Amino acid sequence: MPSRTREQALVRGPLLTIAATAWLLNAIDTVSNGGSAAHGASGGGRPMGLASTAAGWLLMLAAMAPLLTEPVRHLRVRSLARRRARVITLFVVGYLGVWLVACGALTDVAGLIARTGPAPAATALAVALAWGSTPARGRCLNRAHAHPALPAFGLAGDLAALRFGLAHGVWCVGTCWALMLLPLVVIPAAAPAVMAGVALWLVVERLAGPEPPAWGLRVPAAVQVCAARWAGWWSGVGRRPTFRIGRGASHPAPRPDAA
């Protein structure tokens, strides 16, 4: 059986290609039409029909393709070579089906925030911070790491792959929905940068692994390390400040003069 690292590489390459293509198309759309697909999907950039809105959301989801690295790797490892394309397709159908239903609701919520609030970006950020600080969001993120057993043959294997896609879509929506509001309500010129920031945050967060659900904003360990190094450089103290890194609270870095 191929090693985990090799399987991840085989999966990560195509997903990064899909994401890069989506970002390129989004950049072209921004330059050509004055608004990104992310902003246009909410109706904030320019009038859009149902098909155009769905296309904008699909482009956003394609840009987030690296989030599917582990589920697709699991499907590859747990399926026969001749069935891999089939089960991955069924998984993606279920996953996108859940997201497209959720996208309709998110479009309405983003439109409501944009119409009723004096500062829609601040309102969306407050929603994202509030939801991100709840144990419910932590449970959704942890469940997004769950990979069920999959039958190897027949209709049972097909249905299991479809159910896996549906379930993963549900937990991914629960994890991401509040953050996905941010690029929908900012001004069109800022939408691509905000979308890129959201995508990077979600990918880094997913790579960090599950943690016990708790109240409080869960900051990915990689972000904390970067922030700690920047803070140490900025302050000139030369030691890393205390941050909660990984699972559980970390201890302060030892002082250079400590015994």
C-alpha cells in the first residue's frame, strides 16, 4: 500500500491545480467585471441570475479545494483502483450538493447584512468571531476530520461514498459558513483579498487537526507561531511570548537566564 505521504502528494497536486485555476479565473473576473465571483455571488457586485450565482459559488468552492485533501486521500486508500474515479465523483456530488443548498441561504444572509447594517463587514466579522468561539463550531470542525469505513464493492460502496460526501459537506458548512460571509459583504475591490485570507485560514485550521470543543476562538497553531515570532521580532525581547498552541495551553518559552 502506498505511504500516507505519497497518497497525500497524489491528491494534493490535482486539488492545488483546481484551486489555482479557480483563483486565476476569479482574478480575471475581477479585472474584467469590477467584482470577484465571491462578491458577485451575493448579488453585491452586479446583477446576477441563478445560473451565474451558482457558477460564482462553484468557483469559490473550487478555490477551497485543498480542504478536501484528506477525504479524497481516504477514498483513494479505501477503494479499488478501478472504482476510485467513481467513488470520488460520488463524494464530490454529495459535498457540492450540500454546499449549493447552503450557498442559497448564505447569499440571502449576506444580502440582509449588506442592506440593513451600516457597517456590513464589521457585522459579518462579529458573526464569524462569535460562531468561531462556540463549542458547536469546534464539534463541526472535529467531525470534518471523521473518515468512515467504506465498502469496497457494488451499490453499498457507491452509497457510502455519496453519504460520506453529504456528511462531510454538512460538517464543512457548519465550520465555514460564518467566515464565508466575509468576502460576500466587503466592497468588491477587497473581496478577492478577503476570500484569500479566509481560504488560507481554513486550510491551516484544517491541517491543525481536531481539538476538544471549548468556548473561545480557536487559532490555528501555525498562525500562533507566526504571530509569536512576529511579536518577538517587533518587541526585540528575543523570546517567544505565551500563546495557546496546538492542543491545550502551551507554557511560556523559558527565559534565556532561567536555570
